[in-house]
Amino acid sequence: MQNFLKELKISELNKGVSTGTKWFSASGEKIISSSPVDGKQIASVNSCDKRSFDYVVETAQNAFVEWRTWPAPRRGEIIRQIGNELRRHKDILGKLVSYEMGKSLQEGMGEVQEMIDIADFALGLSRQLYGFTMHSERPGHRMYDQYHPLGIVGIISAFNFPVAVWSWNSFIAMVCADVCIWKPSEKTPLCAIACQHIISKVFKENKVPEGVCNLVSGGREVGEWIANEPKIALVSATGSTRMGKAVGAAVGARLGKSLLELGGNNAIIISKEADLNIALVGCLFGAVGTAGQRCTTTRRLIIHEDIYDIFKKKLIQAYRQLKIGDPLKEENHVGPLIDHDAVDAYLNAINQIKKQGGNMALAGGILSGKGFESGCYVKPCIAEVTNDMEIVQHETFAPILYLIKYKTLEEAIEIQNAVPQGLSSSIFTLNLREAEWFLSSKGSDCGIANVNIGTSGAEIGGAFGGEKETGGGRESGSDAWKVYMRRQTNTINYSDTLPLAQGIKFTV
Ligand code: NAD
């Protein structure tokens, strides 16, 4: 076992169910956690069974009754302390993220930093859960709206951000006085167990009610229990569009609330008036960072015909410099894909590109030999395509970059928008008119639209999410917290009469 796992001092890695400080050995299926870095099995975790799940839901319900009475700044203080615990564990948790998920150590650390940032944001938010005041049309009346907690928030998360997505949701939800039940990806169970151990110290020291922050490890079935559980007021689900359609339908059928953060098919438009040097870095990081396994990964480059050949040449040269290998080693830019299924999906996509008439400008393939024993390392590749190809319309979660040529900005924006997904988009241009057009209502139809920045690497201060098949949810910064609360409009009459709105007379 890697030394850093010992350093985390987790006594029983196999326990996958927790109500905060207490851990349970549930009797669900065993999940095996293997590292895509070296192919080694790290541990096996007992997933949650239905009885344990029902117990967790009941514990969460009871905890909510007390937790909602804690003043918001006191809840913020708990999140502040959690942020500090994360600061102390940044190095070790970052390594675990990198080892279990396969992203570079830089990005693993970055993910933990994102958790720290959102803890700071949530702390500030705990004193800013503002409603509006309105002027009443009736004399001697006052109106305002205020926000109350929803109750239990279910969090279903994907493998590619095994810790940050949970913190985006749970830190904000807890400050809003909600209680959380987290089902992490079955591909990264240990990252979740580590997080829960790190924060449980804070819960113990502050006597936070058991059940405020719960963990239910497991696969799709546990996610389905969350989606179908009427006691769970809001289900925040991050993952594929396939999963989101199933979760959205189940939650919708019981008229619950859902917050869906699903797949992307993100494009960058490279204008002939772009600074090609910064565009190159933006495209490269966007396309190969996390081995193409970010929801915001750059999948399509829409390049002006006048600079198409020169930019393609620069890109291929840059790709040839990339170092692929153990993501825990700082010199490597690209780590492995998460598992063999992901490698199969990558190979299948390359076959489809060729079948559908695309041209491989830079070939892909699996790497083998020393250092690549896990069989999960693949070469980032580049294909020249047209946007209407079936494979281009689909999100392949791997480092495959599509190049598409355009003549006019109108055409480029049309191409950019002509996919089912609507997460992240950007334009590289030094022309103000082009930039503003791209950001206008005639421009990008995505939840995220950037100028002279790539599609990936969002900051926590903004609301994060996308349109169309990306699900429409928003989480993290700005006023995304409102999704985690219910809104109430209050009218108070301090006069000695009872006038009705709209001047209606009712006398007896
Ligand atoms: P996935 O859909 O396979 O799994 C995500 C989670 O959903 C897992 O915890 C899984 O167990 C659970 N799940 C699967 N089917 C379910 C069902 N029917 N009911 C309830 N739960 C179910 O996704 P993945 O492979 O882990 O992650 C990759 C996908 O996630 C990509 O499409 C990526 O774009 C997307 N993603 C989106 C965002 C975003 O913010 N928009 C962020 C990260 C990842």
C-alpha cells in the first residue's frame, strides 16, 4: 500500500457507510478500488445495503431537526474548521485523488484547493443568506422573502472530481442548514472515505449532530435509492447524461427537486484575430488535462480557415512534447484513463471517427511497456472532422480533440451550438466585436462562455453548470446556494384594518 494511505490513518478502509463520526460495516456488494496508475488493487469497500440506507435517511432526518436551529454563522464556523482540516491534509488527500483517480498530482492538489476555496466561500455565505424586502401595496403592511433549508440533500458524484464536487454541494448545503447524504462514484470510493474521516474530527469536537453529513458508498443501485427516496428533498447528481435522464425522471416522478450536472461537448473558437500563443496553451490544457476526463474538457476546436493550417501544425508540435506517465510524477502532463472500459470507449471512438470519414491528424493508441502496466495509458490524439458526424455529437470521455474549419463568426457560433450538450465554451479573439457577439444572446448557448480563456478550469466564485443535455443545474458560487433552500414570501400586517390586495372588498 502507498505510504500516504497509511498516513491518512484510516483504520478500516473497507467501511463505506457513515453518519458523520460513526462508521458501519454494511452488507452491500464489495467495491474494489484499483489504481489506474499502476493497476494495483488498493482496497475493497463494503457498499451500503438498503437497511443501512434507510437507517442513514432516518438519522439524517433527526439531525436536520437540530441542525436547522443552529445559527447560520455557527454552521459557517464548522465549515471554516473543515476548511482548515483540508488545508492540513491537502498534500495527502491530493495524492490519494491522483492515485485512485489518475489525474496529475497538480490537479489532485488543485481539487483539494477547490474544496478549501469553497469552504471559505461557504463561511462568508453563512452571513449572507439574504432575501429581498418589497414594498406592500397595502398600508401598514410589510413584505419580504426569506430562505429556509430544504432538509436532506442527496449528492451523487462522478469519478473524475472525486472530492471537489461533494464539497461544492455539501459545504453550501450545510451552511444553508440542510443535511447531506453522499453517494460517491464506485470508481473512487477511498477518496470519499478519506474526506469523511478528515471532517469527522471537526464534527466530534463541535458536537455536530450525528447525521448532518452522511456517506453511503455503492454503485448505481444506491444512487437509485437516493433518486426514489421521497424524504430526500433535493438530489444533486453529477455524471453522464444517461445517468441524469434516469435520476431526473425518478426525482421528477415524485415531484422532488433535482440539480443536474451532466456531460459536456465543449468547443473553443479560434479567430484569425486571436493571440495564437495563449490560444495554444488554453487548447492544450483544455484538451489533455485530466486525460480528457473533465466535464469541461475541450473536445472541439473551431478554427478560422485562414489560420487553420498554421494552428494545426503548432498544436501537433505541442502534442508531441507531452509526457504521458505516472501522474504522481511532476514531469508528466497526462496520466491514465480511469479504467479499461474507458480505454475501450476511446478506441471505439477512434474507429468511429475513421468510419464516419474523419482524418486522424495525430494518431492515438494504447501505451504499453514499463510504467504502463495498468493498460490505462493512451495517447492524446487529434482528428479533423465535420460537426455533424455522429461521433462528434457525442461526449467521449478521453483525450480526443476534433478540429473543424470555419469561414464566418456566425458559422462558427452555429457549429459551436449545434450539439446536444451546453456546458462550456470559449472564443480566442482580440476583436471586441467578435467577443461581445459570442457573449450576446445570439452567441454561445452554454452555461459557461469565456473569452481568451479555455473551456476548463472554472473558479468556484461563479455558478457552475450548463444547458440542454448538460442538465441546467448550477452549483458552487454566485447565488447557486438558493437551489439548496426553499423560498418563502412573508406579508405582515401591523395596521388595525384588513385591506385586501387588488382593492378587493369583502365585508360581512
Ligand atoms: P456516471 O454517470 O457513470 O456515474 C456518475 C454517478 O452516478 C456515479 O456515482 C454512479 O454510481 C451514479 N449512477 C449511475 N447511474 C445511475 C442511476 N441510474 N441512478 C442513480 N445513480 C446512478 O458518470 P462517470 O463516468 O462517473 O462521470 C463522467 C461523466 O460525468 C461525464 O459525462 C462528465 O461530463 C460528467 N461530469 C459532469 C460534471 C458537471 O459538472 N457538469 C462534472 C463532472 C463530471
